[in-house]
Amino acid sequence: MAVREIVKVGNDVLRRKSRRITEINNETLEAIQDLKDTLYAGDGVGLAAPQIGILKRAFIIDLRDGSEPLILLNPKIIKKIGKYEDVEGCLSYPGHEGIVVRPRRVIVTGMNEKGRIVQYEAEGLMARAICHETDHLDGVLYMDVAKKVYKIEE
């Protein structure tokens, strides 16, 4: 469909709570395709719908490690296990990174792009990305939960 401009920090849309997706229709499928197109045009591992100006509860994560990308609608993290601290960045806040404590593992449920209820258990970077993208759907940015945020040299 289209590569969209990524919404940057300072735009109010990033602070708003996204709406649930109630049906898989053409609008939903177009939004999912735009998420894919926009993510793959850049170098991030995840992208949430609000980051392309769509206030719907959807995200895509692709660790770009040969595994299948995760497309999840209406995600809900139902269990968080352990903690670890690591560096995070965000396509909506280029040139910056932060130190964030996230769960080591998560169990998340939601809907796939075919409308089926799915559940995943993830750990490490995938668990971190699920938490980061789910936060976006609630208007929370990583710098809100970071221990420290700093500018990186390009």
C-alpha cells in the first residue's frame, strides 16, 4: 500500500490511547500493509500503528533474524516474567537511546491478521519489543519508563 511518514515525538498522536480493532476489513488490512511497508523501508525492528498516524491497536515486530514477523492486533500482555535492563531506541525518537528495564519473558495474547485469537510466549529482544510496541498503543513512550535517555552519535 504505502510507506508512511513516521510520527515523531512531540506529536500528540503518540500520547493517545489506540482503539481496539473490532473486525478485519479492508481498512485494517491496509493499515497492516502500511505498517509492513513502513517498517521495511527503515531499520527498526518494530512499529506500532500510532507511529504512522493510525490510532488502532496493531503492531508489527520483525527481529530480522530469519524468523517470521509478528503482527498482533489488540495485544494484551497477560504475564511478565523476570527483569532485565538494556538499551532501547525508537523510530519516533531518532538520534536517542535509553536504558530501560523490561520483563525477560512475556506471554501475550491478541488477534492475528486473519482474525484468529493467538497467544505467544517471547523472551529477550522479542519480549522487549512486544512491551515497547504495546506501550505505544497506550500512549506510553520508552523515555517515560527509561532510567536514562541520551543522544547518540550518528
